[in-house]
Amino acid sequence: MLKLSRRTKGGAYYIRGTVARQSVFESTGMHNRAAAEAVMQRRLGELIDTATRGRPALTFAQAALTYLETGGEARFLGAIIRHFGPDTLLDHIDNAAIASATRAIYPHASPATINRQLITPISAVVNMAADEGQTPHRKFRRLKGDVARTRWITPEEAERLLAAASPHLKPILLTLIGSGARVSECLTIQAPFYYPATGEIWLPDTKNGHPRMIRLPRRSIDGLTAADLPDRGEIFRTPKGAPYVVTGQSGGQIARAFAKAAQAAGLGRDVTPHTLRHTWATWYYAQTKDFGGLLDLGGWRKSDMAQRYRKIAPADLADRLAAHGWHFNPADQPDRNDRPALSIVR
């Protein structure tokens, strides 16, 4: 049935619940609980009356709410729900409607992005409603032209990139190359979660919502030690000493500094911050042949996605990496007893 709740203390009461298999989540417009109760009872009567006279057509917003309440993925649905609004019927969601949503939400996105961030969540909502007999099952047309990225950088290119990087960017690059972390994950690393003695970093907030531990090779650890990182808050800061404001997954926070270093290193525009995640996957597997470790450390939930990141590499890549000081096998790390103790004061 229905119940009242508030989003904020002192805010308006919201009606939430299910009546006759119809999900409800709407504002009463009332700040007084007694008045909100009256609105809720009136609304309950309307819903029961509608149900007895015939079930109204389900809207996409209603179906999406049910999908979210049953544990569905929320990350890309917000923009889609806003686009279709509260009145678009679920039965009206077809390929033409998706094409219109594409133009409005992702006008410049690649086919892969549109398939992943628009068509997949819409399909999930529609098909869940279909499983409950609320709409027919249907299959939406996916876009073609999804060419998987093949670019990764060699150890020699990495050396040039690191040499050209500004002081604030270099430790970030060493972490991205050495761990495979996404840019948004890297820029929010907190000092208490970095363990230099073991080279491990705990990532509590990840892109897919599954926390994980990443592991740095000695080459990255030494670079971070030399950078004299802050001992509180975010360990990576802008040139002005402020924490990065992370609003997305594109790497835009360091895009300008990265592009400048890449150009100075003689790398093309196809090399972006995200290229370093492809690079780590390729390097890590070339040295370790550990696909399970690749999945765990990279944070991929499906093996086919990890396969997309792990590129075909020449047979001598492992040796070239070792020659430049990159060792991803824990057993192959240089002897730590020969190096100064590493610690960050908490």
C-alpha cells in the first residue's frame, strides 16, 4: 500500500508504495503530516477506482521506478527518465523514440556509448515490465560501428609521456599506468587508503559500485614517494593544491595537462587518459598471464570486457617492461630491503 516519507527534514511529504500493481512515488505538496495523510488517502481512492475500472496504461517512468526498486542499475536511467517525462507510455517506446532520445541526450556519443548508456537500460526496463505481463516483449535495434579501442602505449612511449608530464600530473600517470584505475577512481584516492608499504590502494567508490583493492608495482610506488603526497584527504591535487572535482568518468579533469604532455612526448590525439587503462591491462597480462588477477584488479565484472582491454602484444613486451622497471608479478618486485622505508603519516 502507500506510505508517507520525506526527502529532507521539514520538506514536503512524498507518497510512495504500490497499489494494484502500480508503483507510486509523488509529492503531496504538503509539509503538514495530517494534510499529507488526507492527500494520500484521496490518492489511494483514485488509484483503487482506476484499478477497478480498468488498469491504466503503464508509463516508462512508472516502469523505471519499479525496475529501480527491485535493484536495477540506476546509473544511466536518470537522464532517460527526464527525457521521456512522466507521461510517455511504455508501449510508445520503440526504435523511433530511442532515436529521438539519442539526439536529445547523446547527440555526439559513439555507437558503443549509446548502446551501453541508452539502449541497454531502456531494454532492461521494458523487458522487466514484459516479464510481469505489463507490456509485450520487444527487441530494440542496436547501433553498429562499435569499433573497440586498440590503442595502448609501449614502455618507451610511457617513458616519454612521464618525462614530459608536469610535477602534479606525473604521480597520477604513474598510478594510472601501474594500477589500471579509472581516472575518476584515481583522483579520489584518500590518504588513509593508500598503503605504500604494500603498494595497495583501497577504492571504496568505483564506477560499477563494487569496491576493490588495486596494487601498484614498485616503479609507481617509488614515484609516489618522491612526489611527497599529502597525508590527509585526497593524495592527488591540482597545481593550486585543491582536490579535483570529479563529475564524470571521461578524464576531463586532467585532459588539458595530459594532452600537453602527450603532444610533447610525440603521441597522437588517440592517446587519452583512458588509454592508460588499456595499457595497464595489456602490460599486466603480458607479464603475469594472470587473467583472474586482471579481472579482480581491473574491476571488471565480465570476462569479455576485460578481454576488450587486454590487447594483443608482441612477445618481448614483458622483457621490455622489466627493462624499464615495470614489474607486475609480486615475486619479481625489486628487493624492498634495499630501499628506504616508505610511510605516510596519517
